[in-house]
Amino acid sequence: MRTPAELTTAFRSLGLKVTPQRQLLFRLLHDNTTHPTAEALFEVASAQMPGISLRTVYQTLTDLAGMGELQSIAFGGGAIRFDPNVGQHHHQVCVSCDEITDVYVDGVDQLNVSLRNEPDAHSFATASTDIVFRGRCVRCADTV
Ligand SMILES: [Zn+2]
Ligand SMILES: [Zn+2]
């Protein structure tokens, strides 16, 4: 995701309004590694700018995702999370506290994939690969 200043320029050039509320969201999302849900972002934004609406948060997230500045990720069952890191990466998910951490994986292209009944079938053109490691983060592992 680009910087708040660059996003302000980009939004304006698309004819989108840039309000103080939206600029706050740009700042809160830039370099954000927590993979927030819309609701989590709304909570943080409300603390800094009371009166901001959940609708504004949703609309801004939708606009940013549409511009390719954010990716939205559904980690099976949970609410959709937003990630300003749009480069190639994967995730570690703590099953205890829901913390999501960016991780980088070597050798994804060399993975040996086969179908259950046709181990030699290679008729699938993979466009992207998302790997999720589930387990416990350091803090949660310590409290078991
Ligand atoms: Zn944890
Ligand atoms: Zn991520």
C-alpha cells in the first residue's frame, strides 16, 4: 500500500473525495501488520476520531482493495481481514489469540502437487498460492 500522501493524490485523480476520516484510515492502514477486520479498524479509528462511521470504513476499504492497495483475506470461517502488504507472502495464524503474522516461504513453486486418484495429472494452471500455517504464537504457547 502506498503512503497516505500518495493515496490522497491517487483518490483525487480518480474523482474520489478525500475526507479527514479517509486520511485517518490511510494512516492507520499504512504499514499495518495486524491484518485488521473492518470492525477492528473502526474501533481504532473511532478512538482517534469519534463519530467516524462504520460505513466510511467499509467504503474506504472497498475502494483501496479495488485499487489494488489492499488485499482482503478470508481465513476460513473468520471475518474478512485486510492486508496492506500486497507483495507475495503467506501467513501464520494463532488458533488461540487470532494473531496473523506475515511469513515468507521459499520453494513454493517446487511443491509437488498431485490429485488423489491421478497422481500424474498436471492440467491445472496455478495463478497464486496462499499458504496458512496454523498453531500457537510465542505468547499463547507459553500459557498452555
Ligand atoms: Zn496467540
Ligand atoms: Zn499478510
